[in-house]
Amino acid sequence: MTDCRTFNGVTEAIFTCVKKKSLEEHGTVYDPPGAHQGKATTKVPVVGTVVVSFNFDPGSATIQYCILSKPWIVTSGQVFDGIGDTINSCRRQ
């Protein structure tokens, strides 16, 4: 069973900010670049790699992330809390 979470109120500007901030702060790479759906990969030093799928719907201002793989030491809550924190940070800009 895939663990997914949907975030509401995500505009195109917020999503652009999330991708930029995630790359700068965590080295997260969204693939394919500029797409509304695909995979985001974050290589966490010592811990391992987190891979999530993303599906951004600008019409409904929602984005859904689903965890595809993560190290056992990282909880799903930590992954989604980190994504949520980045989204909220971009909302305040």
C-alpha cells in the first residue's frame, strides 16, 4: 500500500517555490523538470534516498505526494511533515 498525502491551496507559484527551495535546502531533484507529475528524489547523507511521486493539479490547487521508497529509519510522517513545512514556507513568501 502506497502512503500518499494531498496538500491543498498550492498554486503554480507555490509549487515553483517548493521545487526551488527543496533543491537548495535538501538537494531534491524533480523529474521531469517543469512537469506537473513525476518523481522527486532526495539523497539524505548517511541515511539514504527518499523517492516520492508528485501530481500537481493547478486547476484545483492541489498536489499529491506518494512515497515510493525511503530508508526504514525515516517515517512517512517525517517525509510529509518536511514537504508540508516547505509548502508553508513558500506560502509566506
